[in-house]
Amino acid sequence: MLTIDPAQTPIPELHQYLIGAVAPRPIAFASTRSPEGDTNLAPYSFFNVFSSNPPILIFSSNRRVRGNTTKDTLHNVEATREVVINIVNHNLLHQMALASVEYPAGISEFEKTGLTPLPAQRVKAYRVAEAPVQFECKVRDIIPLGEGGGAGNLIVCEVVLIHIQKEILDEQGRIDPYKADLIARMGRAFYCRANGEAVFPVVRPTHEIGIGVDQLPEDIRLSHVLTGNDLARLAAVTEQPRPDMAIREDPEVMDALAGNAQDRLRRLHRYAQQLIEAGEIDKAWQVLLVD
């Protein structure tokens, strides 16, 4: 295993390890205005939601490693204490990337990218009309994390108004991840798209307490076939099921039982693994409990 000491690692190299490991990261497409009225639009992947009550979003405008200078976004929020955070989906991918270019101060990224500035209702900064979600925010705090190149400046934003395109909502009025088609930043020049098979539900009842992996029967817990993920899905049940002899009539189980002891266990566990992957947890348990 490679071990990295941040104190002994050049900042550009350390930066790549950090963003490569902590990923994917949502992107804050931050729109600001200077006191003189100049518009600015820049993407930041050091970004997330941190509170629902009050609604708080935080992104970091880092000092440039080369030259140790700060960005227009930071200057504008320091002066105005306002920002609109627009969410980026796949339709905005390349326009967002274009907005990351270091244009001189006073040059509008809205014009350079062809995106449409839409007046906000409670702040002076513009919204990105094409963005699926737009958060109008008041800046509550700006927290400098250091003085050197690469140091972050945490911009703590309180959401005062949210705009959501109706096209990305489902029948219940909730954001549908498939319709939203969001993108996220990985390491280096890599991005990922939250759509298709990359999006999947994990049902986790918060009011039920699973038995835990430590309570699984030893032959299951120490299986050479089942993965940690497989064991965790089995261990999510609130109590271990009772064996059901009817499972012995299953053709796959019958074939497995016809082999020698070692081969029988391996085949039963492989069959159970297939059932787990198919979401048939109860049946998988029954297969694993065959004597």
C-alpha cells in the first residue's frame, strides 16, 4: 500500500491524490456579481450540502497553486455576500468546462459560454437559466484555511430561494435522478455521469436494526465465495430466518447437494450469491441454511 505524508508531498501531487480519492464530487456552478455589476460564473467541485435546517451549501474557492492568487468568485462574495449556486447536468458539461478558463476580471463567462443569465429574486447575482436547479444564497461566512497556494476558502452559503426545472421532477414532485442527469468531478480530467446503470437504489429501513455481520453463522461469515457486500445484505435482516426444508426441492440446490461436502458448500454459496445480486435475500438465506 502506498502511504502519503501530506507534509512531505508537493502540493500539485497531493492535490491529485485528494481529488482522485474523494470522488465523485458534485459541482457548484457559482454565479456572482462584482460591486460594479460585472458578472462572473465559475465551477467548483469542492462543494456539498451540509445542513437542511438552516439550508446550508458550502464550496471552496482555493488559492491558485501557481502564483498563490485568489479568484473573482471569492472577491465578489467577500464584497457582496451573495451567490447563486447552479447545479450542473450533462447538458451543461462542456459549457461548464469552458467557464473554468481563467478569463480576465470583468469578462462575463455567461457571454463566453453562451449560457443565459436569468435574474434572481432575492440576490443580485444571475441564475443560469439552463441549470436544472438554482440556489439563491446569502453568504453567511467565509473561512480561510491557509495562506499558501492551494489553500481553501470555505464559502458558507444559506439558501434563501430554490428554483427547480419541472422537467426533472417525478410524479411525486421529487427530483428524479434519471431526469436530472447530473455530472460529477473525478480526479484529473475525469468526470462521471449519474444516469443509466450508474444510478441504483439501496433500500435501508432506518427504523429496523440488522443483526450485523458478526451474528452470521460462521460458515456464512467465513465464506470463500460471498463478498463483504453480500454479507452486509444478509446481515441487514432483523433476525436470522428459520430454515425451510422446501428449498431442497430447488433444482440448483438439488444439484449442489449431490456433490461432495466441499463442492456442495461452494456451489450453494455461489447460488446464494446470485440470489443476493437479484435481490432475493430471503431465498438466499434459505439456500445458505441448507444442512
